[in-house]
Amino acid sequence: MIYFLIYLFLEVVISTNIASIIGGVATFFELIFSAMIGIILLVNFRTTLIKNLQSISSDNIDLRRFQELNLFTVFGAFLLIVPGFLTDIIGVLMQFSVFVSLLVNRFSAKYNSDNIKSNHYKKDEYDVIDVEIIDDDSTTKLDPDGGKQHRS
């Protein structure tokens, strides 16, 4: 909830500042233009998806990178459709893989280090072999006379 309020505050401040600089008519046309670009990106997403599938089949990108590219492309297109300057800026940045890589690497490095720390003890538990020793008092002996076995 707090993140939504922070987003809402930043959206209002940025939108009012930019709208006061460029004017009401230009703001209206910018909102229409960015929504049209978002819709075009969603319509052309099939082509982008096919291109990314070809890249993954030729081992140019791995599966994780494939997921990141497609997820952020769609999410950025939706942000371009939503009215507001902050969402438009974020939506445009998500269309460029350089910014997506920076964002993903920043958060995945933190997630991976936290995940490694939390799984450290679990990994050590797999190194232990649980063994049960059964003590049996009866022994088997060979009889020197006939080679018969006797239990004692």
C-alpha cells in the first residue's frame, strides 16, 4: 500500500510539472500518442515473441533472459497505455533491454544472495549420511571338523 501511495505522489508531482511546462494540449496529445504506441507494441508482441523464440533456439539467449525480455516488453506496453508521465517514462525504459538488464541484475543479485544465505544450512544437511547400526549378538563360526556352521 505504501508503494502505491509513493507511486501516486510521484506521478502527480511529475505530471503536473511536465504539464505546466508543455501545456494542456501537448499533454493531451502526449497521452494519446503514448497509448497508441503501447497498443502497437502489444499488437506487434507476437513478432517480438517469435524473434525471441528463434534466439533461444539458436542459443543466443537463455531461458531466463527470454522470460525477462518478454515479460518486461508486455509490462512496459501496458505502462505506456496507462495515462501519466511517470508510467510513460518507465514504460519506454522497459522497452530497451539495457535498462531491463540493469533492473533485473540489481534485484536478482539481491535475491540470489539472500536465497544462498537461507539455503546454506539446507545444503549442509544433504552432506550428512544417516546410518543405523544394528548390533547382533549371535555370530557365525566355522567348525574345524566338518565345516559346518554353528550359531553361538
